[in-house]
Amino acid sequence: MDMRRLGWTMEQQAGVRFYLRITNSLTLVFVALFSTLAISTGRHRLWVVIAAVILLWAGFTLYIKRTKRGQP
């Protein structure tokens, strides 16, 4: 085993990029859909759901980026 390279493998890096793309896309679609729904129906509770989704997305993204940055 090559001990000089201790970072993520190419497959792991590709997986991280894939999951970030998927979560970014799904979050964008979800926020756009529910924002339109919240505006058209006037329901204020949907804004809480939208805010929760955005906070979860931001937390996931920051966690992945911090983990990625911590790898040698």
C-alpha cells in the first residue's frame, strides 16, 4: 500500500461531487416549488419548511466541504 497518498481516492472525490450536485439540484427545485406554493396560497408555515430545508442543505454542504478540506 502506498503510504505517501493518504487523502481521498478518486472514487471518493467523485462521490462527493455527485452528492453535492444532487443536493444542490434538489434543494433548488424544492425551494423554487415551495416558494411558489407559499406565495400563491399565502401559507406562512411553508416558509418555515423552506427555511428548514435551506438550513439542512447549508449544514450538509459546509460539513462536506470542511471534511474535504481536512483531508491531506
